[in-house]
Amino acid sequence: MEETTEKPLDEIVEEPEDNSTKKEEEEIQIDSIPGVGPKTAEKLKETGYSDIMAIATASASEISAICEIGVPTANKVIAAARAMLSMGYETGLEVLEKRKDIIKITTGSNSFDELLGGGFESGSITECYGAFGSAKTQLAHQLSVNVQCPRADGGANGACLYVDTEHTFRPERIIEMARAKGLDEKKVLSNIFVGKAYNSDHQMLLVEKAKDMIKEKNIKLIIVDSLMSHFRSDYVGRGSLADRQQKLNKHLHVLSKLADGFNLVVYITNQVMSKPDMMFGDPTQAVGGHVLHHAATFRIYLRKSKGDTRVAKLVDSPNLPDGEILYKITSNGVEDM
């Protein structure tokens, strides 16, 4: 038998990428922004604003709160950062070149991966919605294991940040899935950081704090399971709908900025409701309204079939055709039929 040289899981996850030159450039750029002194630069780095692009795309209120400076001063810092960057247009060839850095995390099912063009894509928000028992949380557990695998095996050599709003995270299920892949379950569990959210404000806070952990813990996947649970219970009635959607929009923009700024996979699960006025076809509809539906890059409708069989239907994608596949959930996790 050939000897394997594959590194243990803990070494894979904690191994930093070879980007020391990039980090040095980022530090120099931050310190060189007019109006940003050493103390201000340190505060920015500690809160996740470690490169000039993050500062250039931040809001004045965010910079003001972090650096304890006035909003007018924060505006000047942001304007100076933007002046140091090319914030205009770029060619399609340049965009194509940047997309070579995109990571695809496998679902565990080849047919599911093919439906998504190779797996769950980084830099994007992927929403899976469906009724209870449709395997939304099962998929979340599976991704939190798969992200820790080497990139050659459909992983991202990284850790997972798991925001649990329905208290459905089960380490026992992670152990089953890790053993099925021949991984050390304790190492896998130690690289999944779970935050239990007790209301929508707490949920938003946990996501906002994510940028403090992303580089330190090598986070490559953020899961919010489920996104709308607390928003539905905290904002009841039509009178509170506008406030709910405004806060939801802000929450989604933070997730989108994290996905794009740090090249992360963001997976959100969503609840459904039935349309009472629909006479024909499937009355199931995702909650959250247009705010959520426009924010998600990929939207997948999951539903339960017979036994351990599940159905995944790609509803929306910027570049992939609609499609539907069958897969199954077993004790080992997500698998092909």
C-alpha cells in the first residue's frame, strides 16, 4: 500500500494560507490612510477591518463606533481609503480572474453538487428553504464537517461558525458524519463554533461579531439555521412588518459583506408558509419576502420524499439552469441515491 502524506485534520484547519506578503501590504495600507493613526489602525484590525477595501466599503457609523471618532471624521477616513483604491469598473476578464479564487464545498452528494455547479459557492449566500423534515439542518451539519476537509476532497481547509436559532445543533450528529469520513470527531467538533441566538437582535450581534473570529479561527463557512425564526416571533403583525424587513435587510447585508470580503460560504436555512389563495400546484412559499429572496445568490427548495429520500430543486441562480435532483439522508449524512 502507498503511504499517505495527508496532514491530520487539526493541522489542515489551523494551517494559515501563504499570504504573509498580502497581510504586510494590508497593514501598510491601513496605517497609510490619512487620519488613521497607530491606535485607530489597531482598533480597526481587532474588529476585522484588516484591509483597505473593508474600510472603503464600511459605513461612517461603523467606523465611528469602532474608532470612537465623530461621523464627519469617519467619512473622511472612508473617503481617503476609497481614493487609494480603484473603486470604479473592471472588465469581465478581471472578474473572471477573481472568480478563480472561489471555493466550492461539497454536499456529499455528486448529483447535488452538479445541481449547484460543483457545490456551495464562496462569496455568495445560499438559501435552502423547506418544511420541517426536509433536511435543511442535516445539510447544515454535513457542510460544517465537509468544510474542514482538504480542498481536493471538496472542502476548504477551514472551520465553521454556526448560528443556531432553533437549538437544533447536535454534536452527536457531527460525530456520526465525521466518523463516516474517517475524521477525528473531536477535532471536527473543536473547529465548529456554535452561537445560540435567543432573539433577532442577539442573532444579528452574533453575525456582526463573526468578523472578529474569521481570520483568527480560519472560518470558511457561516451557517445561520434558521434565518427567519426569531424575526417571525419578534415582529408580529403588519404594523411591525416594515421594521422587521429593515432589520432583516441590514442583517443580510452584513452576511453578504462577510461572504464577499472574506471569500466565505454563507449558508442560511429558511422556513416556509402555505399560500391559502393558491388553488393549483405547490402552495409552499419561503418566508422573508423580497428582501431575503433578492439577497440570496442561490435559492434551493428542499422537500421530503419517501423514506430517507429528499428532493432538492434549484429555484434561483445567476448562472445555473433550474433543476431538480434526488438524494438521501442516512446515518453517514448526505449521500447519492
